[in-house]
Amino acid sequence: MNSNTLTNENLLWIEGLKFNARGLIAAIAQDERDGTVLMMAWMNRESILRTLETGEAHYWSRSRAELWHKGATSGNVQKVKQFLYDCDRDTILIKVEQVGNVACHTGARSCFFNLVSIDPG
Amino acid sequence: MNSNTLTNENLLWIEGLKFNARGLIAAIAQDERDGTVLMMAWMNRESILRTLETGEAHYWSRSRAELWHKGATSGNVQKVKQFLYDCDRDTILIKVEQVGNVACHTGARSCFFNLVSIDPG
């Protein structure tokens, strides 16, 4: 979506989202190819707009308190193929092409690599 | 995992999680069969313990301010097959068997049914 198409009218849904007290909403990034959940981060209004305008995932870095164009430094950008939000409008799900096949700052493909053993009785 | 195996030793990782100011941590539920992201909710320490003890997803209901055994009323429980957490220890990912194939209170399979159109320029 280029910026020309981001009219006030078609952005009304953004105002319907439930941002938290810090103006943020949780955003889950999922690999569009095989469904792997890659990471969870936070977006504010600006990062949502930048994501839609550029087609690449932008978050809000809570630690650096700044707009975060994912992969701007590493090259591992996330090309957004689908943008969804949930029933109660407080979580975003983006389905992405993960360039470089690495989403995590540790070099792992997915941030979810810590497995807790479960042994259902 | 039955409660006998929840020793202090193997629960140390819980204390390493980063709960927010309200004692909560985000938890994503994903269908273990096909990778569909079903919902995002919140867990506190008690709901994590109950999830591990019972093998069924327990969350913390922020609206009702109470422990929430997902599906206790509807029968659509989530049987937890994998329990993971992420690199910075502030998000949980559970891979579940969604009984009834419905996770959302609206009757939808997944809570993420609102699609925002993207037309990458």
C-alpha cells in the first residue's frame, strides 16, 4: 500500500484498536510460508502506518524508545503479506516473508527457542 | 506434567520470566497441527503453574480479574503440546490441540479474523 492510499477513511480502523496506556499494541510476526511464530513485539500508531506504507514491518522499540524498522541494520527485514487484528482489537498478527530467514537478534530463526518440558500426567 | 514433578528446582525458569507491572506475561496460542495462530492472552505465575500441572491452557482474565481455565465452560479446552518462551523472556508460545476447533469467543476458529488490506506499492 503506498502512502497515497492511506486515506483518513480507510484508517478509521486504527482508531478502533485498543492501545495500552503507553500507546502500544502487541504484534505477532508469523512466517507466511510455514506458520512459524517468529517474534512478538509492540507497535504504536506510527509504526502501523509505516508498516502499511512501506510493506515492511516497523515496531516500537521499548528499550530504545524509538521507531524500529525491523532489519534496517541487519538486512533481515520482514515483508508483510497479511495484516490482521483480533476480535477484541488489542493484538495484531502480521504474516511475513522473513528475509534472511532470521528474525531473532540471537541469530535464531524464531525468538521462541526456549522449550519447557511438559509431561502431561 | 503432574504436580509432583513441579519441583522448586525445575520452576526456577519461571522466576526468570519478565512479568509486567501487573504480574502478567503475554501468551500466544498456536494450533499444533497447522500452525494457525489462535489467540493471544495473558498469564500470571498461577496460570503458568496450572497450565503445566493440568496440561490445559490457563490464562489470567484481565476483564474478570480471575484465573481463566480456557474452555472450562464451552468445553473448548486447549491441550498444551509444547510450551516455549522467547529470547528476552517476556512472551510465551504454547502449541495446542484446540478441542472443538474453536478458540474465539465469537465462535471463530481463530481470534485473528480482521484482515487489513495491504497493497504493497
